[in-house]
Amino acid sequence: MEDTIKAILASEGSEKIALPWLPLASGCVGFWLAFPPYGLSASALLGVFCLLEISRLAPTPKRAFLWGLSLGVVSEVLLMHWLVYTVSVYGQFGWWLSAAIVIPLYAYLGAFFGLFSLFAHLYALRFKKTPSAFWLASVWVVLELVRSRLLGGFPWLLLGHALDPASTLAQASELGGPLLGSFLLALLGATAWRAFHARKRPARVLKAVWTGIACLALAFGFGVVKKLSFAKEAATPKATLRALLVQGNIPQDSKFDESKKFSVIDTYVNLTHAALQKAHEPPDLAVWPETALSFFFTPDLVARRYFLERLFPIPSPLITGTIDAALDEHSGEWHYRNRVIALDRTGRLVDAYDKVHLVPFGEYAPVPIVGRLVGEVGNFTPGRTVHPLKVGRHTIGTLVCYEAIFPEIARKMVSQGADVLVNLSNDAWFGKTSAPYQHLRIASYLATSLRVPLVRVTNTGISALILPSGEIQHASGLFKAWTSEVSIPVGKSGKTLYARFGEGWVLLIAAYVLVSLKPPHRKHFPRSFR
């Protein structure tokens, strides 16, 4: 037995199998161009096409996985190269060490590409035929759901995010969220791949494409109906919430500098007073970004008094981000929270929300030794509950920065009556990279999926209003002080299938994938996988 294994390993090692460079490189470029800042949605089909092609060309399941992994890792590096920048600049590690630190994340995300390639390859081995486009798209969304949940989840740039949330096809996201867009794009990419290989037999081409064409027609037809509905609604008056958005443009290295906390307060106060003086009518609400008040709101009495006296009274309530600290009387330890507070026109605290989903390696250290090595890693405590804020007549769901990429948090807010979502963020960490554009794209899907208007207010951009149709209005530039008064349509929210059932439909898809597979017999696998 031992001799047999050695012989197999030796034969595998002696094989000289060239990498499929053309589909590998083309697939990476396809995925890279599909997302912001380029946003060429159709190129996502090229990415899926090429990933399936390298799976077909792989001589063994092991190669199928490794080649898919390679395509995935390179694609993720191209899309999220800003991770290296963030760790290098704010972790103070230097470029090479920063790259080494984030490589495990790239490898983890790339592994889902590898698994997709592997499953497609194993299906062909088991059933001696090419898997259907519907089955391949099903496997893709199941893997994305796992990625969105496993180890706290990281649903940054799912395949469905390649679709502009205001586009006709993206309107179907109210039925199943961004993952429904992922399913549709994976289905179309797989359909194109199957049709390409059946091109010499017209009858097989028709068989290969009919499912994709039918699903595309249904999604497009649904989108057209929704677009017409939004156009009709736009022509009729509706209730609005008028909000003043304030983007302070505070440099990240100044934001938490103790010696500059009063100048940071002055920046936001001056911008707000100037905008209020220009307004024809007082807005219903003013909104500042995440940690705009960069001092500990409760214990720092001097800074809090300075802020309240400088700003209030004003004609509008204020929602702002801050940080807070409380001493645990039992343990004697301080608990720090990334908090959103709502203040009335006189500066009285009326409600607060603590960030529930913290950023790993940013606001807490999943691996304790990292917290000791990296001074910039915070030690925040997550909030206990997800709940919207009551501000006057409105119920406002607040999402702090990274929470906007987790739609289940927004769904809970909407289920509790939120008629507006507000995403307060500090994207200064990202610098002048593609990340702010990507963050805006992902957050915008909350408006389209839940049909609730979303306001993004950030420290350095991109701040904007996103309508329930996915249309982005009043977008700010990057790294400049900015204010804008926006009219937010309210009164219709939380009625979508996705708001009620979330990703439950993917569980049905997962059941379909499992049922479609029979336990493979040993003889169907190559020796290298026995």
C-alpha cells in the first residue's frame, strides 16, 4: 500500500502540466473590472466563464481546486489591495509585513473560488457530463452564503454587488437580496460557458441556454415593472424627511489626537451652523458621521460641555457618532463602545445605539496577541441589541460603518419600524483607494433590497442619499469638507420579500444541490483523491 501511494505521488509530481494562463488571467481581469471603481458589470460573466474553463481543463480535482484558488486570490488582491494600505499606514508595519499579514484573508476568500472550481470538476467526474448552469449558480450562492456567515462573515463584494443597484436587473434584489444578483450573474456566466462548448451542435446550444435566458427575461421584466412604478411614484408628492448631511474631512491621524479634539468639534459645529444659516427652512434632522465626536462622550465632561455650548440650541435634532466609555463596577475594567447618539434641539440625549458588529483587527483583536503587537487595534465592546432610534416622528435605523455590509442588521432595524436607514462611517482609513466606492456600492443594496431610503454620512466621503430604487443622489467627493440638504422619501418600507425572509431561499437552493448529488462511488475519483 505504501509503495502504491509513493508511486502515485511520484507520478503526479513528474507530470508537467502548464497553467491555463489565458483563462486564469482573463478571469482575474473579469472579476476586477466588474466592481467599483470600474463597475463593468458584464465582465463578471467573463470571470465566471474563465473559472469554469480552468475547472474543465484541470486534469485532477486537486488541480481544479488549486487553479481556482489561484484565480480567486489574484482577483481578491486586485479588488482589495487597499487592505495592505490600511494595515501599513495605520498598523505601522511597513508594506512588506502588511502584505504578509493580509495574505491569509486573501487566501481564505480565494478558497471559495477554488471550492467552486472543485465542485464543478467533481460533478463532471461523477456524472460524466457537464453540470447544468442552474446547478453551478446554485453552488455559487451557497458558497457565498457560507462566506457571509462563517467566522463572523465577510460579504464584501459578493458577485451580485457587480450589478449597479439602480440597474434594471438589480431591482430583483428585493426578492432575495444581493445573493439573488449573484445567482443571476453566475447563471449567465455558466450559461455562456456551456453554450460555448456546445456551439457546434445547435440543438445542444438551445438546451444549454434556455434556463439562463428564461431567468434573465424574468429578472429583466420584473425590473422594468419596478422602474415604471418608481417613475410613477416620483411624479406624485410624498412625505419627506429633510436632512442636513455634514462631512467634516478630518484626517485620520488627527481624528483621535487628544490635542486636536476641540478643533475637530469646531469643524463640525462651524460647517453645521453655516449650512443652517443658508437653509430656507430648518431641516428635520442633522447627521454627522461615525465618531465625529472623537472623545469619550460620557466621562469627558470638559469636551462634552464645550460641544454642547458651541452647537446648541439649533433648529434640528442631531444624530452623530461618538465613542463612549463606562467603568464596570464589578470587574473594574473600562468598556469602550462605538456609539451613535440622538440629541434633540437643545442638546438633550434622547436615544443611543451601540455598534453590534465590530471590525476584526480594527475594533477588536480576534487573536489576542495581535492586540498586543498592533497599537492601532481597538478594544471595543459590541452593543447588546440591534434597535432603531426614535427621533421625533421618525424611526431611524443606524448602521455604523462596517455594519452596512451585513444586511441582516438592516433587516432587523426595518422589522422594528425603521423608515429610514442612516449609515454613519469613517472611511478615512481607506485613503484614496477603491474601497470608498466599493463601500458605497455594497451599502446601496440595502436601499434596493429593503426599499428603504439610505443616507450615508462619512468623515471623508463618499456621503450620499440612496433612494429605494437604488439611485444615488447628492454624492460627495472624497477628502473634502462638504454639506448637503437632502429630501428623503419616507412612509413605505419593509414590505419586500427579502425584508421578511432574508436569505432563506438560499437554504432551499442548498437542499437542491445536496439532493442532486448521490454519494459518489469510489471508482469515480482519481487515485490522488482516494
